Amino acid sequence: MKILLINPWIYDVASFDYWLKPLGLLILARKLHESGHELQLIDCLDRYDPDLIQYIGKPIKSKWNGTGKFYSEKVKKPPQMSHIPRYFKRYGLPKPLFEQKLKDLIESGFKPECTFVTSAMTYWYPGPFEAIKTVKRIIPGTKMFLGGNYANLMMGHSKRSGADFVCKKSKMSEVLDFLNSHGISIKENFQKESDLIPLYELYNHPMSHLVFLSSLGCPYKCTYCATPFLQDFVQEEPARLVEAIDRYATMFKVKNIAFFDDAILINHQKHFDQILHKMIDSGIKQRGIMVHIPNGIHAKLLKKSTAELMMQANVKTIKVALETIDPKLQASTGGKVTNEDFYRAISLLKEAGFTKDEIAAFIMINLPGQGFKEVIEAHDICRDLNILPEINEYTPIPGTIDFQRIFGDNQLPVGFDPLLLNNTILSFSWDKGLTIEEIELIKNYNKKVISEIKNGGFDR
Ligand code: B12
Ligand code: SF4
């Protein structure tokens, strides 16, 4: 069967390509490929798409670490956001180019019987909606499937997408069962959960970075997080993963590899340490390849040996998940970290040779029950430790305990559009957390501390 896969645009007030790749869709693509289906991919967020480069008429720039700006266009703000003093933009391929790609596919003889659209953040739903509408217009008759995080977390709302079928399952075995029951045959009896290697062959040009998951899910259960119920905890086999990293890094000439795991350090002796050993043996550093771990690591689980291996494997980005320094809030949200765990992890990383340019601490702001002063103090701790504080604004995620605490239900109140859950603009619509002014003060303080550390800090 011919299946078209689409990673849609991001509609947001701000967005940046922090090593994004549609991993779920690409992992699923491998199963479809192995089941004999013929696939094509349109990735609206592929900054290195040769047609895009030709369209904008200048070479694509990336930072030293492979991240970079998306092409973007201002679009009309939806009425639900009229009270928000920010521009609304569509990030990714220009609309006419997307339409042209669909027409080119048909002309080349690839008329998809089914089209799969993925979705990431709940509040990015206009991207999949627009993609579905456009495909239906240009390729009438193709069966539209919607899946991914938004569809899984907002099952009710995603019925409005225009898709013919919405996949509400996120675990691979259940997704495959869903596809089978909708007439898309899936080869039986092949490893269902733990094959996490994306089908990168769907791209056909050099890129700045590649992303991998060495594991899915997380055994912790934080009250603000959806990961534990979205995925069971599984780990990829280290040798298979490193073989794939090696092969794809060569194929796409990339100098940056990112791991998007939620819980990369679980069972580290048999898992991440082995991956690092194998990457070191494959000469990753000598080949000039840098490794980034942009999802926060568990401070509690970091060992001296892993920190040293990360150094040898040319890891250049490590985020340590601190979130809050209030011991009560740390405990009541799931107990994944204590201040002692955090201090210990930072000193292990520094002893292994990591510098202030490589280590950052994730600090949440606006967690339910979190105060203004506490966030400022967390910044002061980072300044004392000489590591960069990176703020993550809280977003309530449907299905989590904190979402229910906030809204008293697992549904959004009538009139509260999912667009307003966007962490960057939430405080314009949710008045029970920090005020807009407090958040502004924190952001300014964050910039000040970062600038002090970057300009005056010293490594100790
Ligand atoms: C990697 C990741 C990121 C990356 C990149 C995200 C991206 N767009 O690719 C980075 C680090 C940038 C990121 C950032 C953030 N993230 Co994040 N992230 C993840 C994470 C850990 C993994 C996503 C993933 O690859 N999953 C694995 C794949 C296999 O799952 P999947 O995509 O759902 O695919 C499966 C199925 O859905 C299906 N499928 C997929 N597509 C399709 C399509 C069809 C048609 C079908 C049939 C099936 C199908 O196939 C797969 C089978 O297993 C998830 C947690 C999670 N476990 O999902 C959080 C998660 C998505 N992130 C979350 C959050 C909160 C954030 C942040 C807001 C954090 C913060 N406070 O700052 C930021 C902000 C992002 C932004 N505004 O830019 C939340 C969701 C938020 C929301 N409201 O939607 C999640 C769920 C984690 C959580 N904390 O609960 N994130
Ligand atoms: S440790 Fe991280 S990934 Fe695991 S449940 Fe907590 S926030 Fe989510």
C-alpha cells in the first residue's frame, strides 16, 4: 500500500529547531516499511529540505550544535488568542511549497491510499488540522489518519481535525493493532515495542543533526508529566542503536546527534554506559561528532563512571532536571530529585571536566504551588554553581494529576481552547499561577544570571 507520512507545521508565538525530528512517525515508519508498504515523507519542519533552500534562495544556517531557526510566516491570530499580545506564526515549509510537493508526488505516480499525519504538542493542533485540510483538497480519496501526542492526549478535541481515523493509542503494539484493524496490514510477530530505530532513509539529503531515542517512557510518575501513561518503559539494545547511529551519521554527514530520552540513566550499567562505550569505540569524537542530551537527566541516577564516559563520548549538552528547589514540592510532585541529588550530580559533571557552557539546570516556572521567590533562589543557586539556569514554563497536560488539580476535571473548561495551554502564553488565560508580571521578572532575571555566568563566570 502507498502511504504518505506528514510531519506538519508548528503554529506558535515562537519556535526554534532544537534538534526536532518526528521520531514517533519515523519509528512507526520502520514497522510499515518492514510490513511491505511503500512510503514517502513530507517533513514540514525539515530546514534542510532542498526545495525549501531553493525557494528561499539562500543557504541554511545552523548554530555550532546543529540547532537553528525555522522559516516562518506571520498568520492571522485565531479569535481564541485575541487577548494575547503576540504575533502568531506558522513555522516550517511555505504553504505553496507544501502544496507543490503533494502535486509532485501524484505526478511521479505516488498516489497515496492513506496519509498519516503526526502531532506533537497539544497546543500545536492547528498544524495537523491545516495539513489534513490541504491534503484532502489536493489528494481527494486518500484516507487521512491522525496520530501522535495531541491525538493521544486530547482524544475528544482531535475529532475536529477532519481526519477519517484518529489513532488514540501511543504504545507501538496498540498502534499496530489499530492499523491492522483499519486495513493496513502489519507483519506479524516482529519485535513490537523495543525497536526504536527511526527510518531515516525517508530523507535524502545532508542535515545538521539526527535524533534518537535509546529508551521510551519513564518509571517515575511525576504529577505534571504524561510520559508514564503514554509509553511503557522500554530500552533499545545498545549494539543495535550504536550501529544505527554510526550508519546514519555517515549517510547524512551529520556532526550532531541528540538523544530525546526521558529517562536515559535508568539501568545505566547495562544501557547508557554501554551505548557510550560503543560510541567511544566507534571513534565518535575523532570524527567530530557531538552528542546532545536536551531532555533533563535524573540527577539521582548519575554516577561518576557515566559522567566520565559522557566526557569521552564528546557529549556537549547536558541538562540536569532540577525543576523546583522546594523540598515539599519535589516530594509531592513525584520525588525524582532532591537538592542533594542535584548538587552531587553537578559536582560529578564538573569533576569529569564539563564546563559552564555544557551543563544547564532545568528550572520549572509556574508549577502548581510554586512561588516566585523560590524560582529566583533556584537561579541564585545556579549562579553559585556557575551553571546555566534554563527555564521551562509549566503547561498543564491533559491526563495528568496536576491538570485535574488545576481544572478540577480531566477536560478543559468550556471556552478554554487548547491553544491557550501553550506554556509561553498560559498566564494570559490562567490566573491561579504566577502573574504575567512575575513571569516577566523571572525571565529578565534569567537573562541577567545567564549573562553574568557567560561573561564573568569561572569554572570550578
Ligand atoms: C522528545 C520530546 C520533546 C522534544 C521534541 C518534541 C518534538 N516536537 O518532537 C523537546 C525536547 C524539544 C520537547 C520540548 C518540550 N516538551 Co516534550 N516531549 C518529548 C517526549 C519525551 C518524546 C516525544 C517522542 O518522541 N515520543 C516517542 C514517540 C514514539 O511517541 P509518539 O510521537 O507519540 O509516536 C507514537 C504514536 O503516537 C504513534 N504515532 C505517531 N504519529 C502518528 C501518526 C499516525 C497517523 C498514527 C496512526 C500513529 C502515530 O507512533 C508512535 C508509536 O509508539 C514526550 C514524551 C513522550 N513519551 O511522548 C514529551 C512531551 C511531548 N513534551 C511535553 C512537554 C510539556 C514539553 C515542553 C512544553 C516542556 C516544557 N515545559 O518546556 C517543551 C516545549 C516544546 C515546545 N514548545 O517547543 C509533554 C506534552 C505537552 C503537551 N501539552 O502536548 C510530553 C508528553 C512530556 C510530558 N512532560 O508529559 N519535548
Ligand atoms: S521523571 Fe521526568 S519523564 Fe519521568 S515522570 Fe517525572 S517528569 Fe516525566
